[in-house]
Amino acid sequence: MPKIKLGKYEHYRGKRYEVIGIARNGETLEEIVIYRALYDSKELGDNALWARPKKIFLEELIVNEKEFQGLSS
């Protein structure tokens, strides 16, 4: 599986995030990407932290016949 570089990324919907680290699930040892929202949200708070399995973080998807990776640098 490809390595993920720490740094800033843009979601295909336009919001920006910063990958701050890779963690492991304590039970399965699955790699989890830890990233921070670079925007404020009334619902989630300022600069909310997110965690997503690396496999899902790297998934490619098709939206309106265009291919995207969930987040791109």
C-alpha cells in the first residue's frame, strides 16, 4: 500500500485538511490516517480531528464521470 505524506490535502469537494500522522488500530493493527480539518464548523468545532482507515483514505472514486482520490495534495 502506498505511503501517505504528512501535509495539506484538498478533498474533492473543496475543503482542506492536514494529515498529521498515521496510527494503528490497537486490535487489528490496521493503519489509520489522522488528519485535521483546516476550516471551522459549527457542528464539529474549529479544526476538528478525523480518523479514517488508510485503505479508505486512498480509495479512488468517480463523481460526475471524473476520477478522484478522496483527498489530493
